[in-house]
Amino acid sequence: MTLWVIKIGTSLLRGSKEVSTTKVIENLSEAIADSKSKGDQVVLVTSGAVGLGCYQLGKKNRPESIVDLQAAAAVGQGYLIALYEANLRKYNYNVAQVLVTRSDLQTRNNYRNASMTLKKLLEWNVIPIVNENDTLSTEELNFGDNDTLSALVAIAIDADQLILLTDVDKLYSSDPRNNPEARPITEVHNASEIKNIEQQNTQNSNWGTGGIKTKLAAAKIATESGITVQLADGRNPESLGEILNGSRGGTIFHPSPIPLGNRKSWLAHALHPLGSLELDHGACVAIKDRGASLLLVGIKGIQGNFEANQPVKILDTNGEELARGLSSMSSADIRYALSKPLTFDKSPVIVHRDVLVITSKTFT
């Protein structure tokens, strides 16, 4: 049994002159039903509410204002879930709509509750259909067209594989539509390779808010947590079924051999840091090489405003992100404490190592 998370992009769900949105969802539903009949479990993360809302309203271009985007999503969301429900019911599968915002994942309890709900639906043989609640959330509209969300869902349910269906056949070194010398990339082995590709790649989509950049970010999140990621061409109606039956997508992102645990993955990827702490060299070495907690004495600067137990970035001496964690003190209390004489013996713990995760592999 394989536990799959499948992310469907907006550009696919809008359909085309040749293939309607209804037909796209029919094809997806057939592949998902076939996979489940063999004992697999599937969670679907779907974009498309804004795009389908615009289609229903006869709008030719994606709106730009937050209010217009939210209103379009409100129109499109019901249409989207109704299409999935009607097509999957043909195969006697129930679906459950799960709408989330990033803020829903900001506390450990909420994250755990989301995980348990999704797992319970799977236990009941229901197909969860997850989407960002972009009718209400302004944050989603810069959230990566659900790419990041799909990776977080995959982590939350301990998925085996994440499939990112999009409108390109595979990953390229640069945009093949603009550069005829762009080389195909079929294997990506680690986070360093992802970072190098990300720096070179500028592909984007007019109707999706994500593009290749956010798919690379999603791949990094998932593979660091031990999940295989496949990037595949969703324009081919046979593509999803072939992957679910054991074939491979256009690009495979291989999982880390030393994955982060569930809690560390949540700290590294689900949280939205509200400030940052700049460290001296000694504190960087202690955290990176010795697995130490962050003490007040190691902090040389602070940015942002946050309360106790809220997430922060931890920056190295060059201002680059070294780690993330939960601060035991508010920004106001840290600033006050830094204004007083400090001694190592009395230095309080600001970020305990149990709620700290290294996010950079490059500090020396």
C-alpha cells in the first residue's frame, strides 16, 4: 500500500479548448479510483478555485486585488468540489473537503489535529480534497499555488510520495520556452541540487501563483522529510495513472537518507517566523556542531516583534538563516535583557534545542 499526495495545478484544472475542466477531473478521478481499488490511499491537494471562478464569471484575466481574488475563489470553490464529488462517486468513493489556511498550522496542537483528521478520513476510506481557504485567507494568494501546502500535507500524514502535476513534462535547467539550450533534469538527489536549480530557474505561469520556483520549494520540504517527489506532466491524461501504477514522472526528487522527524519538519516548514535573532560565531558553532540550545549571551541582534513561544529565524554571522525555532521570550523581553550586562553562567535559554531545527547546511 502506498500513501500518495497528489497536487493538481490551476493551469491544468482550467482545461483547454481541446479538453474541458470536467474531462480533466474525470481523467484524474479514474486514475485515483483505480489506485484505491488496488489498496493505495490518496489525498488530493487541488488548486483551481480562483481560476474556475474566473471562468464561471467570464473573466479572461486573473484578478489582481485581494478582494477580487477572494470573491472569484468563493464562486469557484463550490464548482470545483462538486466536480470532484460527482466523478469520484461514480466509483463509490466519498470525498471530504478540507479547507485550511497557513495560520491553521501555526500551533503544534492545530497541526496535530489537522494530521489526525486527515488520517481518520483515510481510515474511513474517504478521499480528502484539500485546498487553501482562499475565500478568507489573504496569505494563500502568495502561498505557492498550494505547492507548499501539498508538501505540508504529505508530512502531516506521513505520505510515501508526493506527485506534483503541472503543465511541463519535467524540470529544466531554465525555461525551455525561452531558452532552446535548456537541459532536462530527470533526477534531483538532495537539497543542494534543488537550491542550485532554483537559483537558475525563472519559469512561471500566468494563471498559477506558483510556477517552478514553488514546486522546487515543495520538493525541498517533502524530500527533507523522507518523501519522494515526482514532477509530472498533467496535460497527458495517462500520466497520473501511469505513475500510480509504478511508472515515473518526468523528474524524480529523491528523499533525504536522514529525514527530519515530524516535529522538526513542522518547525522548519509549517511555521511563519515573526522575527529573527542574529547570533555571534560561538553561538552558531554551538547550535550547528554541538546541538546546543540558543542562549541569550549568543544573541547580538534582534528584528521583528513577537511574543513568547512564537517562531523566529536564527541567523548566522552573515545574516543568513541557520535555523528556526520557538522563542521562550518575547522580543520586548529579549531587547530588555540584551540592554543589561550578560554573563554566560546566568544566561537564559531563548530557544531550547527541542524546539530548534537547523535549516542551513552551509555554515562553517
